[in-house]
Amino acid sequence: MKMQILAGAATLAFALPLAAQPIPVGHLMDNSGATSDVGQPYGQGVADALAWVNSRRNGINGRPLNVSGFDYGYAAPRAVSQYQAWTGRTRVVAIQGWGTADTEALVRFVTRDRIPYVSASYSAALTDAAGQSGRQGVEAAPYNFFYGPSYSDSLRAMLQWAAQDWKDRGQQGRPKYVHMGANHPYPNSPKAAGEALAAELGFDVLPAIQFALTPGDYTAQCLGLRNGGANFAYLGNTAGSNISVLRACQTAGVQVQFLGNVWGMDENAMKAAGAAANGVVFPVRTAAVWGGEAPGMAQVREISRVSDSAGNAYRPVHYISGICSAMLMVEAMETAAEGGGQVTGERIRDGFYARQNWVPRGFEGVCNPSTFTREDHRGTLRVALYRANVSGDTTQGSVAELMQAGTMKIENIATIDLERRRDWLGW
């Protein structure tokens, strides 16, 4: 399914002076595939933010964004095909992307075509902008960016927290850690990095446990957790299949501290999983969640009304992160356009390097600071960890009502500032 935010712009472009011509942008979404449970709210945040920029900020220096949205159903070949269409016909100057398999498959293409690609994949392999890590299989990715910490760095932060938690609770012996997820580029992305740091921190690392990206009966995996004596388990999949694991493990009476990846837990998953989600620790990319009173939340709520005119929708953490991702791209484009400059891929890329501790204007207290350099696209090494708190029946009431009542909470438990280790670049 395709979505065009500015209809007819392509046919009008040739009749307009350059200063008024629409700027073509691609938006790759998963609204129907294996990760659509989190892809839908994130993609809506991106789409709403870009539409809001057109209506409230007069586009980029007076030029409207012509956003071509495409639901690729989490099928990497379809993403590559759509990329070819965008670069052949539409000639997009930047793309808001989605998954790990497709983003990594497109690295060489976007580098060759000089098109900034702002993904919702946080694969650490995308952070080696200059190709200096020397790691096998990691190539230079000078046109790949993302908002927030990488999958690997988020897992490293959770492991540091877990090691301290083990000590704080007075536990004896070496804690046991296990990686769980599908055999797929997305959950596998931080696997080696996490297992290496776990061993460095004194964990016993257990053999990984696989489960599919889709919901199912994962009782066998939970029994494997119990038989292996795991104390900490990383859930590498999106929330949809993680919910199945959490429920199965609750039924089996498995006692383990689950560590969710950034897509592995949110407010919608808490409602669906109920008490089984209680206690899950996971990273949150933004400095505020829905309902917060940070200064930038006023603009977030305004953006939300693009697709919810009544202003009644509860927006999960992924929606707000989608806004922050879109606004980084927008401001890089504004930098490219300064002084009447052309909004080209190279100039947009350079716009990502123009600021340090960069928070999009008007989003203070919501979007965390980012700093990108030509060698290192790890935009942040600060990881905020939250715990899902479910204290009652989640079948009664909407997410908004459950959060308002306090039946569900997401509570900040730690903020970890990682060292910018050279050996962690691209890994």
C-alpha cells in the first residue's frame, strides 16, 4: 500500500520555480508484516510529523515535502524494489526506513546514490560511517542514520544494569544470561556483542534460544529457560511474539528477569500480556512518554492531532520516537536549504553533522540529544532503562485508561552512559 502526503506534487513540480518545488522523500513502513505491531505506531509518528512540517512550518524553507509512503510488509526484497522505484522515478533525496534486513541490504545503494537513509533499524553495523572498524561484513555507511542508541549499545546497558542488580540483590555465584529471538538479522544484530560483554562482566552465557517473529506456543522455549537456570534473558523480537513467550513462561512458572529490546515492549504489549509483562526491563529512546509534561510535549500532541483530530489517542513510546526520527531528518534538510542551498542528499547528510547534542527545536525534554560525526554514527551512548509495571487486570479498559489509573506504568530505573569504545564501533 502506498500513501502520498502531497498528492499531485510530482506533476506540478516542473511548472514551479525551484524555490517552491516539492522535495521528494520516501517513507518505508511495516503496517502489515511480522513487525507491524510496533511498525504501525512508529510509522504513524513519522507520517504525522512530516505532514505537520508541511502544514505548520511551511515545509523546508517554503518547499513542501512530497512524502511517498510504502508498506512493504517486512519483506526485504519488496523494500529493495521500492527503493529502485523511488530513485528511478521519484528521485527522492532522503528516506525514512524501517527494518534491519532491508536497511542493511540497501547500505551500498544509498551510499552509491548519496541518499540519507534514516532507519528504524538500530543495527550497530550502520554506525561505522567511514568503514574504519575493520569488522568482517561491516561496510562504510556514510548515509545511514538512526535516532537513539544501537541495539548492541542498548543491550550492553541492560547487561551492565543486570550485573549490578545481581549484586544489589545479594545473589551468589555467576549469573546466567541467554539471548532469545528469531534467526533473523534484526534479533541477531546485537547477539555477539551482548554475549561478549556478558562474559566480560562475569555472566555464564547459555546457548541461544530461538523463537519466531510471529506469535505462537513457546512453552518449549520457556522450559528450556528453566532447565538452563537462566537468570537474565534478552528478548530480541518485537512485542507481538515476545508476548507469547511472556505468557508461556508465566504459565510454566519460570522465574527470570526479561530484558526487552527497544521494540520488544511498549504500552500496547503491556496491555496484551497483562501480568506476564510485569517487571520486563527495556530501553526507551525518548526523554518523555505520553502524558508527560516536558516542554516539547505540546508539539508532540499537536502532531498527534494530524491523524487524531479529537486528540483522544494514547501514543506509545514508538510513536514519539518516530517523531524524533523524522524531525532529525527535517532539520538536516533545513540546514541543507540554508542560504538558498539545494536540498541534495550530500547536503542533507552534512546537515546531520552541523550540530552537537542536537535536540530538534521545540522538542526539548522529549527527543534526547544526538551527535553524529563523519566517522561515527552512534548518535548517543546514553541509554534510559525502564521497567514495565502491571499491577492489575489489563483486560478492563483502554491503554489510556489503564495508564491513567496506574494499573500500568513504565518507570525509569536507570540511565546508563556507555563508554565510546573504539572496539564497539559497528558492533
